Amino acid sequence: MKNTFRNKKVFITGHTGFKGSWLAFLLNEIGADVMGFALPPATSINHFDLLGLDKKIRHVVGDIRDAGLLNSTLSKFQPEYVFHLAAQALVRPSYDDPVATFSTNIIGSVNLLDAVKCCNSVRALVYVTSDKCYENVEWAWGYRENDQLGGRDPYSASKAAAEIVFSSYARSFFEQRPLLGSATARAGNVIGGGDWAIDRIIPDCIRAIEAGKSIQLRNPNATRPWQHVLEPIAGYLLLAERLYEDPKNWDGSWNFGPSVNEVGTVKNVAETIFGHLGKGSIEIVESKEQAHEARLLQLNCDKARQFLGWQPRWSTEKTLKATALWYKTVMSGGSAEQITRTQIYEFFSELT
């Protein structure tokens, strides 16, 4: 992987976000020339600022809904790799502002695809959506890449729509470019150090500890396919490599998620994090909200395992331990940059 991306131009949308900051930092560590395009970080304390990424990579503040700025920025940079991660990425805020969710996740994605269409330097596009792009009927087995798209809540619907938009661009425009490989990536819930987003289990645990309060869980028995943030990132990087090497044999859609044996409840995750940190408590509350939230969602990742050779590296136990260690280190005054680097090199043993 080091040799694949070293000295290559890589363009990332959403690099100020949780997953995007891990990806940008990793690529910078292995010698890529990284440009990020995103809004400012959404929270006052955030992984992007803690890593000092604005001084390590080319940092462009911009909204993917601004087609002109996005197009001109991509065109001037002339990247070989593009990773599209920018999004309104939360379910509950999508109920509060569905228009912003749809405009960002659909129109913003259209703008990115159109910019790539006009930029002949791009050789590999990894277009990240979500495991929530599937029409979730909450069955007990994992969704495959060819299962029905859909979404009850605005966020899920916007991600399903973004997949349809991608399919149109891929078949209408990208198929005519023999040197361009493009694919969508659908990942399950990611956790790890550096996440301070609202309404997410790990940040909520940390905020509860810092406030000296119990974390309130609305749906303690809801299950999620928990995985460390580096798991899907490893999948995105591997997929990008394949798309660059052999563009037309790796297109389509790819799931990146943990084994079904690693799926756990929200309550179990909170209890484990508090156990590792040695503090924190849980309060179960009855939700008075009418907004629907899925209780069961799993991915089938056989395609990525069989064809890409990708598979999860860390168990849920290891993931939660590493996540707790990240926050414990930073909360006690340690370096976010150093613990992030240490965990990247531990995860990607081939980098050492």
C-alpha cells in the first residue's frame, strides 16, 4: 500500500470529518500528496484539528453543493485518486433538516461525479455511501450488494438516491473512459478515536463522562455492525488500488462490514467503553420521539472477502479496547497525533 499511494495525488471530500480525517492522515503518513475539500469541522473539538491536518495536507474549505468551486478545485489539482466521503451522515438530524440532507448527499454527490467526469487525470474513484442505502426490513441476515435500495428516513433515502445517481454516471459517462475505475463503498457503523459527532454512541459516552452524567440510551438493544474506522478505510484503499490497476474489473458496489458474529447491542458497547475507561454509567430512557430508527442492520461482505481479499482485522473486543485507549490517552493530555499514528501502524502491520 505504501508504494501504491506514495507521491500520488489523492483528492478527498469530507476530510474534516471523522472517517475522512483518519484517511487523510494515513495517506499523508505514507507519502501521498493529499488535497481535502470539505466544510470546517462540525464540532469545536475534533480529530482534524487535533491532528493539525491543515498544516500537513492541502486543505480547501468548500461545500460540495458549490459545483463551481468543487469543479475548479479538482481540475486544478489533477488527482489520480478520488475518495468521496463528504455527507450529512446522521439519521436523526436528517429528520430535522431533510432538505439539507438531500441537497448535500444527492446534489453534492452529483457535483462530485460531474467534476470527475470533466477531469481526465482521475484513474480511481471510490464513492462512499452507507450500509443504510438498503431498504431495511430488519431481517436477520446481511444485505448483499444486489439487494434492493431504499430508505425510510431522509438520510437512508438520500444514500440510496446517491447510489442510483452514481450508477447513472458510471454507465452514461465513466464506461467510455477506459482508464477510469469507479465503485461505491457501503460500510457499517464505524467507531474509533476522534469522533465527537452528535447522536453517536462513543462520543455520547465520552461527553457523559466529561459532564459527570449517565449516558441515556433510547434503544439499548438495537444492534449495529460495529467496526473500527480503519476497517472500511482499508477496504477503500484496497478497492482504489484495484480500480487503478484494472479499471473495469472492479467497478460496481462493495460492502465493508464486520462478521455477523461481531454484531453487538448499543448497551454492550457503552458498558464495554465505560469498563475500559473505569468510569461512566448508563440510564435507559423511554424515547418520546416519533422518528423511526432501525433496530437491526447487517451487511454481507462475502464479495469483498472473496474477490478483493479484504476481511476485518480487529474483533469488536479489540476495536472497543483501541477506541477507549485513544480517548483515555487524549483526555489525559496525550498526543492525538501520536496515538492515531500508533494505531494506524498497529492495524496496518505492512507499513512497519
